[in-house]
Amino acid sequence: MNTVTVCRKGALQEEYFQTLLLNKEDELSDAVQDFQVRVRLVEGRSLYGENVSPVCKITLAGRTRQSRVCRHQHDPNFNESFFFNFHESPANLLQECLSFTVFDSRRWRKDALIGSFKIDLLTIYQQPDHALLSKWMLLTDPDDVAASSRGFLKASLVVLGHGDPAPVEKPDDKLMEKENIEENLLRPAVTKMVPANLCVRIYHAKDLPETDRGSLLSNRNSLPDGYVIVNFSGKKVETKLMKDKENPHWNQELRIDYKFPTLSKEVKIEIYDEDRMRFDDLIATTFLRSHEISFPGQKGFLPSFGPCYLNLYGPPLDGRTNVSSSMEDEMEKGKKEGVAYRGRLMVELKTELSQSKSKPGVSDIKRKALDRMKDLRATRNYRVCVALLEATLIERGGDVKFEVSMGHYGNNEPGWEKFAIFSSTSPIKLMPSEGEEDNLYHVPWDGMGPVLTLSCAWEDIVHRIQTHNALINLHKTLVFFLYCVCF
């Protein structure tokens, strides 16, 4: 991991520069020459605070440049370049510090400072091509650099002397960042990076589709040989293989070690079907976003989720869904979540800080943890009613019919014929629209649209929303009480 020591006043700063100078073979020249320092400020991520409007100030040798203000964004996209020109000797210039300071632009706030990062030019100049390209910087409190993270800032830093060619950023740099996200982090040496373990428990899946239909080598039932892969922070772990299972039970815990806080914004979960004759088929991809399962900050909570079912979605099997070929290709490669239902996965996620006795990898879940899952798998019968009010601005004419599905109930795609319950209207001839919309059509329901009903069975999740509803009712009661007192 690349680590950059923060420039600080006093003995630490002097010791740091002496160490760097000793490692350099040649002494820095006192001859005056032209230098240019280039800074491309790319983006920020997970900035500290609530509803912030960040602005970044870049300071070098008494000169300051300021980025634009990104209104109400915790993950701002700056995408700006700044240039600093100097006519100075290397011995004097390369010991200067390049400082990044991020503020909340709303000045009326008491604590406008979000975080800062400093790096000396000598460290940048000693890198290949005198540049640090597409690197993330860990923002900290300048008064306490050993405190927790205040967010991250991504930038490219280049120091060019006389006759030095400017480096070119390759498009592959973004891919490398995703694969080795921790390798691209520049941080102060004294900043706390707490060892952590991401524990993902994969229990079982339900209603996986028959992915080998139509293959000459497939067996009669065409059930998938499934396994799960969890990707996080540039690392991935996979479960064991379950052969010919429609509802496979893995009951395994996948542990990934990393340093907290991390740059990773999501946990990626994929289900594959093993194929001995060619590449394994991707059944579905789903994501757990960090901002949805955690809250950073001093009073926040670590990433946690479940145990509950995650709906799985993949590319359309029969091509009926109106998506572009490029988007469908991204779905098949797992870069995006799909649009067609592919079953459900029972998942539980938690984060453990500090060193844990359990080693990273895969292990079986204990029997006691499995016993408490029985109550969560109990289902209740429901009936869904869908009223179709109107359908307008349809580009193509002819006959049209409407289908309603919820999960695998009502799904009419190939591979789901075993679920006979599905609801559809009769074919209806479209009528051309009047007036300016000559090329558009509508359904002539005239306020008498059909009502489709669908029978289904789902788990009872009342226990998950009871506390939420109680808080909402308490809030309404307090607001009403305060209104009565004041008026």
C-alpha cells in the first residue's frame, strides 16, 4: 500500500525530510529552473457531515486555487484542473507542501472545515514520470491527524521540471482502481486505519431459474449448479458449489479483511451457474450500497444488513425487455443490476472492527445461527390487485396486452412455466392519438380500465417495520401536542 507521511511542524517534519533526502542518490540542485505543478481534482467520496456543499482549496507555496462548489453532495464530482508555475531551484521548491483543504461552502456553519490532506512535492517528484495518477487521499482533521477519516479525495498530481514529458493517464487506470482500491490510497502515516472484517452470511436461495434450457448437454431438469461470489474492497470470496439445486442451501460465512474506513461504496454479490464446457453463466447480480446499510461519522453505525432476502435480477432471457445491447452486455458481465427477476437470496451482513480470531475466508455457519432462521422463512398468502387506469404515448400501433407479475408470481418468461399463476389482459387494439400526437397511440379504456389480481406467498416482515411505525406515530403525536400548546 502506498503511504505518504503528512507534513507537520516540528521534529516530525524535519525527520521526515531528512529521511527522504537520504534515500535520494543525488543532492537536490540549487540551480534555478522552470517547474510546473499540475493538479487534476477528480472527485470526493463519503465526505464528513450532513447535507454538505463541499468546495476544495488547493494551496502551494502561498498560492491558492479554489474549486467550484458542489451543492448538497457527499460524493462531489469536481473534474477540474489547476496549474502552478514556478521559477525556483529544486532544493527550495521540492520541499514545499501541496495542501488540499475541503470546506462546507455554507459559511454560517460553525464547523465549516471538513478535512485536509498534505503531501510534499519531493514525494511526487520521486515517483515514476514524476506523477501520482488517479490516487485517493484520506482527509483528516488537521488538528488531530490521528483521528478517524473525514472523507476521501481523488486527484492526479504531476511535478514537471525543465524538459520533463507530461504523463498521460490511461483509461485502464480506472479499472485498476476498482480492482486494487486499497492500493490507490494515500494516507498520513499516523492516521488510524482500523483492521476490520466484513462478515457476509449466505444462507440459501429460492426460485433460481433454469439457465441450461435448450443446451444439448443439459440434463432433464436443467437446474443450476450454483455458487455465490462476494466482492468488496478489491477482494472476492466464493461459496461452495451446490449441484442441481433450485433452492440451494450454502449456509456459509464469507469473511473479507480490510482497513476501515474504506473507499468501497458497495458490496457486490453474484450468483453463477457452473458450466464444465465453457465459461460459467452469470445468473444474477445485486449490490448492497454502503450509504444504505451504514451511516458514517461519530454517531453513525457500521455496515450491517439482514438477515433477510435480497431480490436478484439479471438480463432478460427472451429479449422482450426493451434494453439496449450495450446495457444488456453490462448486465451479463455483472457490471449492472439486471431488469428480469432471477430469484431471491437470504443474506446477513455485519462488520467487526479490530483484530478478530476468525481468519478471512469461508467457514460453515453454526447450528445455533441456523435454528433462528426457521421463523424468518415462514410465509403468508397475499392477493395483489392492480388497477390499470390509462396507457398513452405508445409509439407502435396494433394489438397490445398487459401482464402483471411480482417476483416469480406471474412471470411468463421461459424457465418459469412451473409457476402457473399469472395475470394478463386480453389483446386490445390501440387507437391513434388526436391532434399533434399523430404518431402516438393510446388504449381506449375511457376510464374503465381492467383490474388484474395476483395470488402470491411471501415472508411476514411485520417485525421489521413495527419499530419504524411506532417512531412515526410518536413523531406525529409530539407534533400535534406542540401545536396544541403553542396555539
